Amino acid sequence: MRGRWIGVKDVIDTAGIPTERGSALFRGRVPSRSATLVARIEAAGGVVAGKTVTAELASATPGPTTNPWNPSRTPGGSSMGSAAAVAAGMLPLATGTQTAGSIIRPAAYCGVVGYKPSAGLIPRDGVMTLSETLDQLGGFATSVAAVAELCSVMAGADLTPSPPATAPRFAIYRSPQWPEVEPAAREHFEETVARLRAAGATIDEPTPPPSFDAAFPIQRRIMVVDAARSLGAEVARAPDLVSEAFRRTVANGLATSDGDYGDALAERERLIEAVADWARPYDGILSPPTLGEAPGLETTGDPRFCARWTLVGSPAVTVPTGRGPNGLPLGLQISAAPGADRALLDAAVWVEAAV
């Protein structure tokens, strides 16, 4: 880590450097203290090169960053600047946050490795809160080993991967969104699975836990309520400085009853246990990270393939696996049972070599 330059997403506090959270609400905000994860990076000899663009308030409205592969396409979001900076070769490492799909999706669109450790592994103090329940931290690099090193420093834990002695055992999870995946991306996913089998992996397709298919609305309900509680007062003081989309997020959160919110939290707890039991026999769960290649600049992309794993706090990695018909990157998402980070990273190193 010593001497390596790192980009820090602009929702993560850096002492003496503006942290404006991608919003005019916080224009001119300069923290006096760095987030713990930034302090750990600097203590390990890393150099904060600067702040990377975030979508507005780490949500859905795009910032100005474009995709290095094609400037008419989105780099994804909300950690758009971090993914693009690593993909463009501007920086070797960058940090990100994820509440739905904000690390895994931009990594896939930009053709880099993105890793979101299990919930709670990296401390969140000094990081803007979008969802107290769901916000998680991670990073970007050009290899699994490099992103694991960055996240080890941020977590204060050794996540160094080792290639497994035997080929991993994987499961496939397609989700109800599978029919919406672009045909070329579906074909590429099947080809990637075939390559992993040919390299020796055992790959099953077990029935997912009950209600996991329907988990995205649960994630969304929790997120909008938490966003209203975390940022609603700031939005209310200057609504003209906030996009209509984020005002709508806050309004939806305020309109959600305490009972519905409580039911969503209870369902999340049930799903955490169910997914842990279902995923535990496997080194990783394979799924597409996105619907296909990066779409246009009007969006940051669809988060549904990522959001279920964020809901239950599972670790997840995107590994680049090729390109689509427009020459844009495609990737493979590998997830695991909550807390199974080392096994996941070991499997991801194996996949990286196999593809």
C-alpha cells in the first residue's frame, strides 16, 4: 500500500479536502477529520490522490463522469468516479460505497474488479449515511489481490486471497430479472459458466431461499425510509438544490408507515439467515452483475442483480470476463454467505485466472 495513490469517493470525509457528497446541498463542505478508513489508508502509506465523483447523495442521479470505454455511456453509480478512474488508469485503487449496487455495477460497466466486503467489516464513521441499515463499503482495483489489499487496510483485517488447492464449488442464481438480461450478456454468462466448468469447477443451480426472488422491494423500502431519516431534513431546508428523483425518494420514505418499515426489517433478518444457510455449502454464488453493457448517461443502470446481496450483507465481487457486442465490458458477480469473505476472495482469484 505504501506510496500507492487512492481515490476516495466524495461521500467519505477527508480532513481539509472538500467532501460535497455530489450535491449542492453540501457545496463548500470541508471536514476537519478524516473517516477511519481514510486514516487507515494513510497510516498504511497510501496517498489520497483526491476525491472521486459520486452520483448525487450516493443515490441515482448521475454525476458528470463518463465511461472510459465510451463517453456516451454511463460508468454506473453511485461510485462512478472511482470505477472510471481505475478503469482509465488514472489511479490504481479507489474506494466506494454500496447501498444497492453502487460498487458491483460500476465495476462491471467499467471493466475493473469491484469488491464489497460483508456488512460491517469496514467502519462507516466519517461516511455520509444514506441508509443506516444498508450502507456498506468497499473498493476498486484491476485485480482481486489488489482490491483485497485495499479492503484489508480499510477493514483492519487480513483478507489476502490464496488460490484454492482444489477447484471451487459454485451455485448459480439467475433471479427473476434473467429474462430482462440482454441476449448477448445472457450468452456471455453461459459461456463464462462453461469455461469455469471446463477449468474444473463444480457448478450447481439450487432452488434459492423462499422470498429471495422478491427481496428487491424489501431493500428499496428500507432504503427510502432510511434516506428520509438521514437526509430528509437537509433536503427540506433547500429542496431546490436537490434533484426531483431524490426528493421523490425522501417523499416515498416519509409516506412509508412504521409498520411497513418494521415488516421490511423483519423480513431482512429472516433472509439473512436463510441466505447464509443456502449459500454456505458453496465457495461463491454466480450471477450477472448487470442487465448487460453500460447504458446511456441518463442513468446509472439497474441495481437489481446487486441489491439482494446488499440487503443481506453478503460479500460480493465483480470480475471482468469479456466484452459485449458494442465493445463494452461485461463481468461476473460472485457473492457468498455473509461473513464468508476469505472463501469468496479465494474463489474470485481462481475465477480471475480461469477466465
